[in-house]
Amino acid sequence: MAEAIELIRALWSGEKITYKGVYYQTRQAKLYTRPRDPIPLYVSSLVPTSGRFAGAYGDGLVTVGGEEPETYREILQNFEAGARDAEKDPTLMPRMVELGVAYTDDEASAIEYRKKYWAGTFVPALFTERIYTPKMSEENGKVVGADIIKQAVCISGKPQDHIKLTQRYIDMGFDHLIFHSAGPDQRAFLEAYGREVLPRLRQAQKSKSDDAIVLKSSRPDQDFIDEHNP
């Protein structure tokens, strides 16, 4: 991955690039359609040991929620150390986390949808072993029970439960949040979450910072809806 990141950034310069790496090689390669602005590369870290790499080579960090708080503290510590090793300021680098949520009181259906589409992601072997195909992931996911999903996913129709979950990650140092719902009606989720949860979350943050943007709770967060339903 380090070679890929180096090569991508070199190509974005618009120059002819001859690159001789272990995994990637080019000869006078040139990108004619350069991005107008530099594109940030977020590097994933799901375990503490990869946090340092993300800080050294990435422009930001992305991870997934649901683990013990100590795991994220170690990831962020290593991320910051890696950034400093690369002479970057970690305080200026985004930290993104994806949180599994279901904005509903129908716990049974929420668990079933999560098991149907995402059960394999709850098995650590998906990320550490040679699992190549969706079928292999599906087979591994059959061992996942409802209790595992309830521990990792916020299933509730109450906004305060979702705000409480999110606040834990904000307090740990994450500043970019992705809310992932597995239900089939994505528009209904986006509209309800944008109307009932996100404005309250912003209001909660405003009490800590006068710079936070607060939206009226009487209408959905239209930017959030439009961004996720192009």
C-alpha cells in the first residue's frame, strides 16, 4: 500500500513518472486528467498496529466502530505517532469512524437485516485471513449471533441513544462520522436521521463549542440526505 500511495501522488503531479517498486512499476506514465485540487487519501486502520502506517502515509484515518474504547485509543495514539514520524501535524488530520446504527424500535428486523448483508464483517477473520469472495464471507458470517450485533450496533428509535453512542466516539477524538444503516429503505433512514438525530447532535456539540452549526429540528438535514442519495 505504501508504494500505491507514493505512485498515486506522483501521478497526480501531472509529470511523466517512471516508478520501479516491488509491487508497482511504470515507465513514463502520465495522468492527463489531473484533479483540480489534491485528493486526500484516508488510510484504514481496524487494529492498533496499523494506526502508525495510516498516520505516516495517509492524509486521514478511517476505522469502524463497535470495538472496545481502548482499541480506538491505541489506534489514535499510533496514528498520531506515525504522523509525527512523517513530520506532519496530527491535529490537522481528519479521523473518520463508521458507526453501525438502526433508527428503529424493531430490534428483530434490524438484527436480521444486519445479519443478512453484513454478518461476515463481524468475524475478525474477514480482515486477517485469506477470505477472497462474498460467498466465503457469507459462510463465516453464519456463526454471528444476535448478541454480537447488539453489542456493535446502536438499535433504537430514540435520538438520545444515538447521540450518546456518537458522543463516545467524539470524546475519543473522532471528528468525521459515518452512520451506516443496513435496512432496505435507505431514504427513510436518511430523512428520519437527518430530521430527528443530526440536529440534536449538532445542538449537543454547540454546548461545547460556539462554532458548531445547529440546524432546526423541524426539518431534515437536507445536505445529509442529498449527499447520500445523489
